[in-house]
Amino acid sequence: MGETSTGETRAQVCHRCLMRLETSAGGVDLPRRIRATLAGRGEAVRVELTGCLGWCPVGRVSVQLRRAGAFSDVVLLDPARDGAELLTHLSCPSTETP
């Protein structure tokens, strides 16, 4: 696979966190639900699985945003919110310079 293009944003979802979720939280389906939540933003966001991000929150999922090769802080998602927490991070990512 190639490097991230300048305009592309990626949401890297921790695979280990997904596997540790309760079955009722629907962890295996969460990447699709995150993709659906972010789809209406007008900016293409690629959702992909990644290895452990080092946070391992109980009942939450670690996600790191990557834009133009730069990484944002890790965001801890509540699986019931389908990635809505990421919307604020996409509109004003910590990697953006004034």
C-alpha cells in the first residue's frame, strides 16, 4: 500500500480494543458504523484497523486520526456513539497549524 495522500484522512481503529469489547457492543461492526458516521462530512475519511495504540481502555475503542502523514492524539470512542466523538477532531485536528 502507498503512503497517505495529502488530502486523505485515515481513522486507525485499534483491532485489539475491538476484540476486547463485550459482544453486545457490536465491536466487529464498529468500523462500518464509524465510516457511516463520518461519511456525511464531505471529506473522505478512510477507516482501517491497526495494531495496539497503547491505551487499552475498558469498554472503549482507541482511534488515531492521520492526516497528510501527521498523527493526532488518540481518541477513546464509546462504541454506542458510532464514532461521533471523531467529528470534533476532524474539524479541528491537533496536527493543524494556524
